[in-house]
Amino acid sequence: MPRFPSSRFRRLRRTEALRRLVAETTLGTGDLVAPLFVKEGITDPVPITSMPGHAQHTLESVRKEVVEIAGLGIPAVILFGIPIEKDAVGTQADREDGIVQRALRELRAEVGGDLVLVADLCLDEYTDHGHCGVLAADGSVDNDATLARYRSIARAQAAAGADVVAPSGMMDGQVAAIRDALDGDAFTDTAILAYAAKFASAFYGPFRDAAECAPQFGDRSAYQMDPPNVDEAVREALLDVEEGADIVMVKPALPYLDVVRAVADATGAPVAAYNVSGEYSMLKAAAANAWLDETRAMLETLIAIKRAGADFIVTYFAKDAARTLQEG
Ligand code: PBG
């Protein structure tokens, strides 16, 4: 008798049911958050060429989209706004009638408490220079002047009905500033999903077309994280939790799965991962050429992000994945 029979591992891989029984990680529709773009001043949705299946929405089309998303059992959406008018300080970002605030009010009326409404909290879609904050005289982003703007945006989004605000600008102290502003206005129930470890990544390319927010000069390397760093990402996440973040996010996801794991282990907090626009577009492009099986590659990607330690995933595949999971 051989001591190590050749079927040592293979006997539990034999059938789909056996594989399901011993799966260490699961993916469900409850793990998905769908990003949505809503644009001011358009009468019809505008398809985003580099992100097949996604569009810049009107207030009306975003409402229909959200109803469909809720119907698929997806628990949350994250909203990005594109204003008509941009200026140096991003005036439209915190106006009561700003595009995201209007969308939040309409969507809340439509879905009630059935769907979590997350608002991305940043300035780059609203500034004419495309940076995530207000500029100092030397052209760098002024950290503390930007925090004052973020505080005001947080209050506007909470007042409009956001369940969660998601600061994505990578300013130091942004979580503490926003928590303080929310609590000071009695929005103590509004949660903060902090983009804690957001890297300066080439994978945001398609998003910048979708949200019309490419920096007009320079890049974001002076405030977003440098790709080689994982210990620093853990320190960022721990500090965000200390400052009052309810959920910490790592972004992008695929090239940073080690960071997802490190942040999950170190914080013990709910961890999100953002499967960003470039990760979506490259898979869609390969699938369109029949170089990859899209559904299998999508599911493998999403389960890998869960396996790395993410509790949920912000992904442009949310609807596709929910449909696939429903089918069986
Ligand atoms: C900034 C923001 C960006 C993304 C989400 N929030 C762009 C950037 O930092 O340049 C990227 C998301 C994606 O690529 O899917 N407000």
C-alpha cells in the first residue's frame, strides 16, 4: 500500500458539488457595489466607449439603472457626479442642487432603505484643473484648505440622503475632518468608507474619461500612494480607522491583492476593494477579441479579491456578476 495515494487532493475535486462543499471562499451578490456616473445637463445617457455596458447617466436613466441594480439583489451603489461648470475650488461639489445631491434625493425617494447609497467624496470631477483638492500658489494641492472643502461636501451629501460618504482624495486627516463635520451637523449615522490605500495607478485611465477628471497638469503622485509600498498602506488604513473610518478600501484591487490581505489582517475592520475601471476595461477588451472567456475571467477575478480578504468589492462587473450568480 502506498502511504500517499495519488488521489490525496483530487477526491474532493471530483464533482461540482464536492468542490462547492469545500470551497474556502464564496462570492455572492451581497458582496458587490455598483459604481454609477451621473452627469448634469445631458438629455440622454452617453455610453462610455472604454467601459462597455457603462454610461454617463441622466437623473432619469440613473433612477432606472438603480431600480434594476436593486432588483438583482446588489446591496449598494456608489455615485460619481459630473457637473456642467467646473472652477478652481469645485463649487458645484457641495451645492444643495449639485448633481450628486439631486441624484441622492431622487434615488432615496425611489428605493427607500432597500439600497445603500454611497457618495464618492472628492473634488477632481468638480475642479477645472482636475486635481482632487484646491491648489496652493505653487500649484501643489493644499491639504488643509482641501479638508475644509471636504467637510462641506460631506455635509451636503449626508443632507441629501447618502448612507455612506467615501472620501477618495487621499488628503491627510480627511477622515477625522469629515467625521467631525458630520457629527457637528448631527449626521452621526452617516458612515465613512475611506479610500485608505489608494495608489497612483495607470488603471484609472478609463474612469478619467467617464468622470471627465483627468488632471490638466502634473499627476496625482504627490497625494496618492506609491505602488511599491505595502507597510505604508497598512499605516494609512490603521490611521483611518483611528480617525473614524467605518470601512477601509484598497484601490486598485488586482495589482494590490497583497495590500488587501495586509490591511484586512492588520485592521480587522470591514475591508473593501475597488476593482477599478482599467481592470474592467482590459478584461472586456480581451473578451471582445475572444482572447478570454469573459464570465470565467470575471468570476475568477472577483473570488480572488474576496480570497485576499475583501469583505466586498466595488466593481463595474456588479450587474454582470449578479446575473451570472443568479443563473446558478
Ligand atoms: C477620484 C477617483 C478616481 C477613481 C475613483 N475616484 C480617479 C483618480 O483618482 O484619478 C478611479 C476609479 C476607477 O478607475 O474605476 N475621485
